[in-house]
Amino acid sequence: MSIVKIAPSLLAADFGNLQRDVEMVNNSDADWHHIDVMDGVFVPNISYGMPVVKAIQKYATKPLDVHLMIVDPDRYIQTFADLGASILTVHYEACTHLHRTLQAIKAAHMKAGVALNPHTPVHLLEDIIQDIDLVCVMSVNPGFGGQSFIENTYQKVQALKALIKKKDTSTLIEIDGGVTSSNAKALTDAGADVLVAGSFVFKSDNPSQTIKELKEIAK
Ligand code: DX5
Ligand code: ZN
């Protein structure tokens, strides 16, 4: 039995009641606050930027898991460190010099994450996995909440788990997109350590209870 981490995605929160929703996460069984930053260039949507992350940080009591869906993320590594990010995840597809980017994230005292788009194969991490604290496997095309889960994710998670074992690293596997109580158990069985859930949590009648149930199911 493994204890899975739950990271509710604030993208699905009610921005008019952001403090309330951050505090709901604080008081729930959730482990991290998942924060999606989109630039309208890397992905076809703009979410929120630094002032909103600062507002989240003001109330959040759990680690900030920041997912950058932006081009040239190197420009903002120190900014997100200053905003209190614990984990900073960049996209494989947005980094020409990924090794350098990961070293810069660690030098800024954050855990370094790499996100893979649905079309990006896991084997591309073969020579960098030992430098990655967390791989975020995108189970939808990044840019929007509320999309349906891509089934091919399971085999990617298995392949990634095998790579992590082969290289004997302690890299965590995070799943992002379309996570619900229907796929949570199969994902952790395949090797997932962290489940991000946006719509499934925040659009439910009782988000705190939904987080608890998700964590229980995914054990
Ligand atoms: C998608 C974001 C996700 C999103 C997940 O680009 O990275 O974190 O908020 O939302 P759901 O859980 O609704 O698919
Ligand atoms: Zn995300």
C-alpha cells in the first residue's frame, strides 16, 4: 500500500473566493497546492500570473507545486522561488537546455520537475532522469481544466516507473489532467505517486470530502 499525494489544481477554484478555496485545501487531506501558470504561447490559454500566485502563497500552508506551461521558463525561475514555490515544473518541450534549467531550479532551492506532453515519449528522459525530482505526466493536452483523460497515460506511467527503477532514482511520478475517482486507483497501481485533480475536486459538492475519497481510493 502506497500513500499517494493529492494536489488539487487551483485552476478550477472560484477565483472570486480564492482565499476560501486555498483554505479548503489547507484544511483537507490534500498534500500540495497545484498552481498552473499558462502564457498563451506554449499553450492556447492564459491562466494567471505572479500577483495571483502571491495571493495564493499568502494563505497556503502546504507546499506550492508550480506547473509552468510557458516558453523560456528560465527567465522566471528566481521569480517563482521568491514567490515561495517548493516544486517548479517546466515542460520538456519548452526547454532547449533542460539539464541547465534543472540545475538552475535546484540552485534556487526548489525541487525540479519536468512535464511531458501526451505525445512526448518517456524514453527521452533516459539521460536526465537522475536530475529530476518529479516527472509530471500530462494525461490531457495542457492548457485547460476539465478535459478527458487520455488512456495511453497508463503505459507511459509504467514505462516511467521502469526507467526510475532501472536508474535507481527517487523521482516522483505526478499525473495531471482528467483525474477522477474512476482512474485514481489504476494510476497508482501503474506507479503514480502524486495525483493532480482540478475539476473533479472543485466542481464537486463537497471538495474537501472529494479529496479525502480520492486519497482513500488511490491507496
Ligand atoms: C492542465 C493543467 C491541469 C488542470 C487539471 O493544463 O495542467 O493542472 O488544472 O484540471 P482537471 O483535473 O480538471 O483536468
Ligand atoms: Zn497542471
